[in-house]
Amino acid sequence: MAERLKSKFLEEEKLVDIVVGPDAYRSLPQLVDEAADGQKGVNVLLSREETYADIAPVRLNTNGVSAFVSIMRGCNNMCSFCVVPFTRGRERSRDAESIINECLDLFNNGYREVTLLGQNVDSYYYIATAPRPPEGEQGRTRQ
């Protein structure tokens, strides 16, 4: 919506000073500064990499037992009836370690059930990374 209506909001109806798309949250401080200086702050570009992996969601109205964890964004299917690839972009999977860390944090805070979310979770793309040494063994070599 921000991309489609940005000129209407900024120029025609002069309703807002800042128009931000879903992947532009990291540039908000800069956009606010631009608006404070009298410029119009606009960033509606979709990112090819953004997965929100390092952002811990605020969980409101939770039962403290079940939680949802987003594992990917976007979609590659290009179904004729669907706008997701155009509004949320192509598929981008979160780093597996960030997903595991979020789940561990949930479990450590009493949650016992996690539902993994994504537009098409069957398409989650896992990239293996080199295993880390167990705690306390960093810097040591195994023999």
C-alpha cells in the first residue's frame, strides 16, 4: 500500500510526511530526521534479504503456552490471483540459528508449543553453516 499510494499521500492530499514500506523499518530514524528538516521521508523498497531475524516480537494477548515464530517471508509461486510476491517480495528464509534462538527463548520463558509461520513454509531454504564448538571449547582444538 505504501508503494502504491505514496504520491497520493505525500503530494496530492498532503496527509503524511513519511511513507515507509514493511522492509524500511531500519531507516526510520533517518526518515524521521528528514521529515523534521522539512523533507518528505520515503522508503518503500522491498528488500531481497530482510527476514527480521534479529527482531524479537512483542507477544501481546498470549496464553503463555503457544507462540508463533516466523521462519520466512515472501513467496515465489506467482499465482495468478495472489499479490504476495509483489507486496512482500520473493521468498527469504530466516537463518536457522535465529529461529532456534527465538524458540529456545520462548521455551525458557514457559512456552511449550511453537507454530512455524511463513507464506509457504514448505519452501523454507536451509543453508548449513559450520558447526560451532560446544560451550567452553572455543579456541581449543580437538584431537
